[in-house]
Amino acid sequence: MPESAWGVRYAKCRMFAHRLLPKIVKKRLRRLMRYDRPGVGRVRFGDFERTDPISRNFGYDRGTPIDRIYIERFLAEHASSIHGRTLEVVDDDYTARFGGPRTTQRDIVDLRPENTRATIVGDLTSLGAEWNDKFDAIVLTQTLHLIFDLQKAVSALFRLLKSGGTVLVTVPGLTPIDHHQEYETWYWSLTEASARRLFSDVFGADSTHIAVYGNVCSAVCFLEGIAAEELKPEMLHEQDHHFPVTIGICATKG
């Protein structure tokens, strides 16, 4: 059959499928067949055809940063673990929001004495023995990567928790590096495997659960500084473990 005839038949089949197939079937077929992949030399870079990102502020200047959507989704999925006496770094915004009336006391730890909201002034990784076994839940979002000694930090979290207490941690995977005060202490980006090993070595494999958020599209957009509001829901919420934007760790002290 001539090549042009194949082209006509292919176009008719696509039109037939578009009209008659349910939306969910069409979506799965697109994933399987990948007809929308451009050939070599046919990629259209558009607004990405530049070496300077669209935003250097994680997208805050355009809307909600993409990783913030993933962080809050992780906390919402594990909100029931935020109860009793809780600990958070710098402020208690997330323990208040996701723990609500389940919390009985919300402590805040900060190195800076000028933080008037802090109930504990000190280094989270070096708090004294008087803080051992005190907390039912610890929420630590986007902080662990700023601590050079990761093993010491995870051991400290374990020590501070009561038996049966849970720590909820988020860490960056594929991410821009902060351009401001955190640049000098931005030590790590983690993978699913490194996060699992880091926490399971302390909490135990059965007590450590890892969640991965992101895909190639949201990762590229996050690196460019595009805000979450600029993405279609499926571009944001599709999960691909090979392109982790944000990693969530839920670990419980046995």
C-alpha cells in the first residue's frame, strides 16, 4: 500500500478513536503509543529555549511553588499522625493546619533566639536528654537537606519521639538551589532509595514509608520556576518515581 494511503487510513483511525472512545481509554492509549513524541530535531523548545530560568524564586513570584503542592499533599495524606504534643521547626503552621484539634501542645524549635514564637531555642540535632521521648509527632518540611550530618539528624528525630510517635519529613529531589541565605547550607538532594536507607537504618524498614511526588513535566517546570497554577492537573499529579521532585518520609518509632 502506498505511504500516502497509510497516512489517510491512520488519520481516519485517529478521528474514529477520538469521536467514539471514552476519555480514559484515549488517555491510556496515548500513554502506551506515545504518538505525541516529536521526532529527532523536531522538539519545540518555545519559552524553554533559554539558559536563564523563567523564575529564580521557586515560582513564588508567579503563584504556588510546585514542590509546595507535593509537600502539603503528603502532610494531608498523613494528617492523622499529627496529634498530641508536636514539634516543628521555625513555626507551627503545618502542625496547626493539619493537626488542628488533635494536637494538645505545639512546640517550635529554632536556632535563633529572636524568633519569639520558638518554645525551644537550640539545634534540633543537639537538643539535650531532657527532650528525649517527648513528642507524639514531628513535622520537618524541607529542612533535613540543610543539615550536613544526616545520620545524626535522623537519630535525633528518633530520640525525641515518644514510643509510637511519628516523624513526617519532606526533602527535595530534583530542585533548584536557593539563591539566598540557604545557598551555603543546601547540602543534599535525596532519592527514594537514599531516603529509605537513611530512615530505615534508624526506625526499621517496617516502620519507614516513602512517598515520591513528581514527573518529568513537573520537574522541568519546577526547575524553570513555573508555578503550580500554570500546569494542568494531570501534568502536576502524575507520579513517576524516576523524576522525584519531592520525597516524603513517614517513620514511626517502635
